[in-house]
Amino acid sequence: MGNDLLVPVDLDRHLYGARAAPVRVLEYGDFQCPYCRAAAPVLRELVDASDGRVGLVFRHFPLFTVHPSALTAALAAEASGDRFWPMHDLLFTHQDRLTDDDLAAYGARIGVRDVVGEPAQAVRSAIVADYRAGVADGVRSTPALFIAGERYTGRVRLSALREAVGEPNS
């Protein structure tokens, strides 16, 4: 992903759920990946139903050689700042429409201007840091999940994930 100069980046900056959650699920994801799109609502439900015990961290891992719009989508999501999760949801909902004009419209819809072009390039180092962390963790495809630091290789089904995080199945 280039020779970008890296500034210190909080790799856990995109946390969904309670910051004090004792169990963390880490997802390396790609906004153009259909499997990530399918996993997104399952992971949200896992966190929402956990009573604050599970948190989800999203890190960008755009498979740009397979998904030509994944990197620009990741840049737009990152440029969304504290509106990351609403943008995350829009990008997966409209996964087949990720042109610069589409991304700008999604940004406007969530109240964020300038999520493409120069503002998006300004956050590139965060995408690079996430990607490099994924490579270091052995990620080759998405979604790649880690639970409490251990690679999760099961199916992305709510019952299996609840079992993996020690939550009761209802």
C-alpha cells in the first residue's frame, strides 16, 4: 500500500460498543467484499445483545487488487471521522455504488462534507496502518476476525460467534 509515512494511529479507533467491554472482536474488512457485507449485521447484533461485554473494532483491509473501489471507500469512511459507523453502514448497503460521486453523496447524507479527494487522501496513513497491521496478523482475505487476540476461523453466524466470545445463545 505504498510508502506512506506513518504517523501514530490508534488501531482501535473504530470501536462499536462499550470501550470497557472485556471481550474485543477485531475485524479486518473491505467495503466491497460481499462476505464483509454479510458479516456486518451479525457482528452488530453480537455486540448489541452482549450487555456491554463485547466490543467490535473495525480495521481497513481493502483488497484493492480484487475490489477496485475498496480503497476509495475505505478512505471515505476514514474521512468521515466520528461518523464512521453511519458511513460504514451506508457503504455496505450500497456496496455496488462506490464512485466518488456516490461517496460524496453518502458523506452528505450523514452530515460530513469532503470525504473524497484531498480530504480522503489526508487520512491515508490510517488505512495504511490498518492494512500493515493486518498483514502482520497474517490476514489474506476478508472478513478476518480475531476474538480476544486469537484468529476466529468459524462461520460468521451469530450462534457460533456468541459461543466463541462466551456469550449465552438465546
